[in-house]
Amino acid sequence: MYILCHDCKQNYLMSFFNNKRNKFYFKTKHVFLNLILTLLFCTSLNVYSFSFTEQKIQFNHPINTNIDKLCKVANSTKNYLNKGNIYDPKVIHSNVLTKMGITSAKIKQSLSFICKVHKEDLAANRPERLLNPDFIQRNFKFINWKPDTLHAQKLSQNKKLLINLPKDKILMTKYYIHQAKARLNKSKKHPYALYKLPLDESNLTLEQAQENTTLTRYKYTKQEILKGVLDSPKQAEPLIFLSRKDLESSLMQGTVVADVNGEKKVFNVHRNNGMGYDRKIKPYEQNRYWYFKQVQGILGYGKDANNKVTVIPEVTFAGDIYKLGLGHLLFTQFDYKSHSEYKMAILADTGGAFENNLYQLDYLSGSYGGFKEYAAANRHLPDYISVWFMLLK
């Protein structure tokens, strides 16, 4: 069990029980002193129940992963990590996993290794060794992730998936690349704009914008923007116009592939209005709003639109990279009604729902024209999965 305080001038992370040589022992040294200091410094005390344990996997099921796609996401993620902690200290770290021997350097080594092996196998015209359990066991160690059930319970009211969250599996939600019909001009069926950054910020870097809290972007809620506050006087240029349904899906998924008079254009979130995502209210009622930018491909995490990780369906997870760190190679077990299989994917994205969330992952499942199409294509996927962090030995 862990005690964490997020409103402290100094954070204390205390493990009351550690596993040492297969025997549990109680850490008495400084425990009570640290507990007193925690209570004194904290304005609020939060108790969490997540845990990480090194395990050996028995490999009772086949591995089903497109290694070529996995390598492409791994390369893009590694390139972002290479920018270093100074560039993006919020995610280029291993934070709560540091105690397990995981570092940003080890994360990058693991990503580099899978691409090296993939290229060698292609050159030798042989089967992918990364689909071979013996090869994986020899080269990787596995750290099992048990969810933060205590925090999940606090948010579980009227949420069946959280109420039924197992103690040994992670909640797996799914997200997708939204496809939409769009127009360049406002119409009755397409009345809602997807906006560029406001005019007073269009030429500012992220760092410059963060220093100026009087910018238009910070002034308005989503609800105000939907009512047209940016149009009179004009404070931001519209990229395209969408139906309300497509706008909400674009905001939720972070990417939209828009059919504009027969031409496909991709738009990705750029910067938001600085308002948090409230998991207690419905998406349509949220106040967080994202401004978008036209891009060349499907993008995941990046602190600004000019530098983002390229993501691909079925080999990408979104999660709490602020606590876990960006770029982990994840090994997962999907249990279907008729069989089970293992999948590998990269933790390369996040979202508002993953702030302070160590019980959930979001699986990038594909590209669909709407929720019904997405739901029909993914109803076979499990709601809970076993998850391990794969780390190169």
C-alpha cells in the first residue's frame, strides 16, 4: 500500500510492506516520522492501492502483435524521449516505477531493442523472434501492474466498469481515430467550428504562450465557444465545420480524419483552454476545449503540436504517463470468450481522463465513422486486461 500526497510542498512515498527474498518485512525505520511529516505538510491525504511486482510469465497463450507497426510507434516514441527530461519533464521519467529499476534510459533501450530485432529478422527473412516466448523470456523481465482499486472506488458511482474492477487487472477502455464529414463553411448540418489557435497566439511558441495567461485561449469554456463567443468579434479562425456529434467525438478522441468535399484531411489537438477534464460530468457538458491543427498523420502525445509521437491502432495505449512515464513497452493478456492471447503495445498517448489514474489504459482500436461503428467492431474486446511492463534485461 502506498500513501501519496499531491498537495504537499514535499511528497512522501512510503511503502509499508516490501518483498525481500520472498519474505515480507515491516519497514520500521523512519516510518512514523515520515507519516507525521506527511500529515503536517499535506492539505489532503490520498491513499492508493496500486502495486508493481516482478513476475515470470508462463506463456500459455499465443502472441498476436504486428511487430512492424509496434516498431514504428517505438521509433517515434524513442525520438521524443531523446529530447530529454529538460524538454518535457512531465513525462520523460519513470516516476512511480523507479523503485522497480525502470528509468528513461531503460525504456529507450527496450524500444531500441525491439526495432533492432525486427530489422534483423526482416533482413534474414526469418520469423519474428519477438513472437517467440522463449526469446522474450531470455531478453526481458516483466513487472506486473495491479490497479489502484481504492482510487477507482472513489469514482465508481454509477460506473459499472469501475464497480467491477478486478484487483489484478487493469480497466481497458478503447479510443479510436474519428472519421467525419466536414465543410469549409458553416451549414445547418455542420454548424460547429473546429478552431485553430486564437489569433493572439498563432505565432507564439508553447513556452511564450504559457507565460501569458491573458491570451484568448484561456478565457472561454467549451460551452461559451459552442455559443459563438469566438466569432463576434473574430478571435480565432475555423479550420472546418462539423456536426455537434462529430465535434464531440473529435474533442474526445483528439484526432479527426475529415472528409472535406471528397478530400481527406487530418486534424489533431494543438493546445487546450487550461481547464481540467471532469470525470464526474458527461462529455457534452465539459468545459475543457481543444484547439486543433492540421497534421500529416495520426499523432499521440506531445507537449505541443509541432512535436508529437506517431501512433498506430492496435499497438498503442494511452494512460497516465505523468505518473508512469512515456514510452513503456507493455505486455498484455486479452481474455476473450473463446480464447486468450498476448499483445504488445507502447504507452504513447494520454488524455484528460488519465490525470491521477493508475487503474486504466485506453486502447487505440482503429478508425471509425462514429461510436456505433466503433462499438460494433470492438464489442469482442475485453473490459479488463492483465498488464506487465516489459523491460530489457
